[in-house]
Amino acid sequence: MSYQPAVATKMSREMDKPLISLHLVDSDTSLAKVPDEAPKVGILGSGDFARSLATRLVSSGFKVVVGSRNPKRTAGLFPSAAQVTFQEEAVSSPEVIFVAVFREHYSSLCSLSDQLAGKILVDVSNPTEQEHLQHRESNAEYLASLFPTCTVVKAFNVISAWTLQAGPRDGNRQVPICSDQPEAKRAVSEMAITMGFMPVDMGSLASAREMEAMPLRLLPAWKVPTLLALGLFICFYAYNFVRDVLQPYVQESKNKFFKLPVSVVNTTLPCVAYVLLSLVYLPGVLAATLQLRRGTKYHRFPDWLDHWLQHRKQIGLLSFFCAALHALYSFCLPLRRSHRYDLVNLAVKQSSLGFVALVLSTLHTLTYGWTRAFEESRYKFYLPPTFTLTLLVPCVVILAKALFLLPFISRRLARIRRGWERDGAIKFTLPTDNSLAEKTSHV
């Protein structure tokens, strides 16, 4: 079963152009006529997503029939090339029908069971966070239970209405697709390709719940790194507050609370950036140490280390962000104060240099604070200067990296990472926990 229209080649050149401008859809003559031989696709629903989907399908060369409970009222919202009619008529001839209605309205479609028998239903819905937690089965699985004679495919739920209107270049091209029927997945995948997207096979319909959770995750890969950066900022800010504001107020009766919004923040930001940059390379050091100790690369890393390795890019970008904020804050301070941070700021900002930036930052911090670290006046409330705390993790990372450069260690580590094992034999064992079997290490 193929759903690639004859005009797909012609339309592919226009696929990245916006489909809807400030003018009415009917003013676009390219959407006004569709060849008679074009495959017919049905859409149940007349909301924003249904309208955007109909526009994209028409532009991609499909003949679209939209089923609505009130076709006269909604017909003007769709392209003139799309036929807007009652639901019963819309599902009679198309073999593929997009279900663009909310979950609570699925039961209202049960009257169409006879007409929908044997057809492919594409569920594009997304639950709210509360609905996702409330229902144990996905929307697609619920739809499949209502229409057992149909083949349900979950697709296009991660694509926004704006992306359908403006073109895939303005959004993510990937379209996750799952279904229990390979032929149905293939048919919908061909449609996605024709529409300018890239289908991604997610397996059986059991994956629908995971797909429906994708839009609910706000920056999923950034949650842990962001909390880490926020925690470091709070710790260093509190530490600097005690040293630079509270100690003068208690012991010298000097009011320096004016430093809180600018000076204390500016002292805290480079510390956070410096430690975060160190944490980018620390998991690699730990992973190499484990591989050397085990004598093989075929043992799984602990979950905490595996997750840490996955978040290195985000941690590095947050380090750069803190360094950039430090640069902006420095302009708010007198030059006699801000010039002290120029070298460390320059080193940290060059995040693309990676480990070189870490070394330069450490050398600068050691040079800048060597004498100050031994001055009694610097220990306020018996607390050491802030920069001495930030040196702990970077120095450990640099020393470990230096050890790994020794010939007898570097050669052994290189052999392990190329597949050599101390025992001379590779032994693969499956974890007893099924959830662990799906996880992979990222080194």
C-alpha cells in the first residue's frame, strides 16, 4: 500500500516554504486544486491541528476529506481544495484517517465503527500531564480498544500545528511512529516522507505512551544539569554572602548589603562556571579508571555514572552560560574590580577549547590566589577564600588526566577501548532486570 502521490517530486521543492501567510488560505492557488489521481486521506476533527494538517496534506499532493459535526460552519477555515463534510461521509472512501479529536470524544466516533472497519486510524492526540498520570493506557491504545477492527497508528503527536504550517525547517523533522501492524506503519511513514518529515519507527503500539509523554517533558536532558548549576550557585552565593557581607556586618559593623545584587553574584558566577567545566571531564576520568580497574570495556558503568556521561554537553553549555553572565556583570563593576577576572573569564568563555580552558582557568586561579590563600585576613569567620574551594575538583581532574597520559597507562587504556580484555575472553551477560537491559553506556 503506497500513499506517495504523483506530484510528490514537484511539491518537495516547495516543502520548506511556509504554507500559511497573513492572507487567507483560499488565496493560495497552489492549495486550490489537487489532481484527481491523488490518494484520498480523511481527517476527523476541525480544530487548529486538523486545519494545519489538512493544509500540509493538500500542499503535499493528497486529496483531503475532513469530517466535522458542523461542516457549514467550519468549511471556511480549511483550504478550498479540502472537502469538508459530515463525519459519516468523510470516512467512507479514504483508507487512512487521521483522528484529530480529544480522548474524551473518542466514544462519539463509535457510531462510525462499521464505516471504519479495516481502515488505518492515525492518532495524533496528546494528553495533558494530569491525564497522562491518570490513565495507565495511552490514547492510541484506548482508541484501538474502541475500534478493534481498525489498525491504529500513533504518529505526528510531537509535531506542532505551527510546524505543519510553516514547514519542517521551522521545527523538528522527526516524526515518531508506532503501530502493531508493519504495513500500516509503512503507509504512514510514506505519507510523512511526502509531507517533508522523517519518520522514526518506535516499534509496537505499546510505545505510544512513551511517545505521548514526549511533549510533556520540558527540556528533559537539562533538568539534572540545571538543578546542579542552581545548587552550586546557591552554595557559592551563600558562602560569599557570609564572607563578604555578613562577616563585615557582624565583626566590623559595616553595612555591605549593597553587594548582594551585583558584586556577590559576580563573585559566584565564575566559581560555578569553573566547577561545572570541571564536572564535564570528571565522569570521563572516573569511566577510564573503572575500565583500567576492570580490564575491559564490556562491563556496564553504574547508572549514576552513565547518566552523568550523558549530561556532559548540557553541563558544559551551562558553564559557558555562567561565564557569559559573569562577563556581563563585570561591566557593572568598577574596572579596578573587574580586571581581576579578565583572564579566568577569557579562559572559561572559550568552552570549545574544552580541557585547555580548564587548565588555563586553573593556572590563572592558582597564580591569582597563591599569596592570598595564606593571608590570615582572607579567612573570614575562619572560612577560606572562595577560589580555594573551586580548585578542588579541577585539580583532581587535571592530575588524573596527567596520569592517563603516562605511556604505560595510556597504551593500556587505548587497548581496552579497542576491545582488549585482561582475561582474554569476552563474556556477555544479560542483566536480570529487564529495565537495565534497555540501557546503554555512553563511552
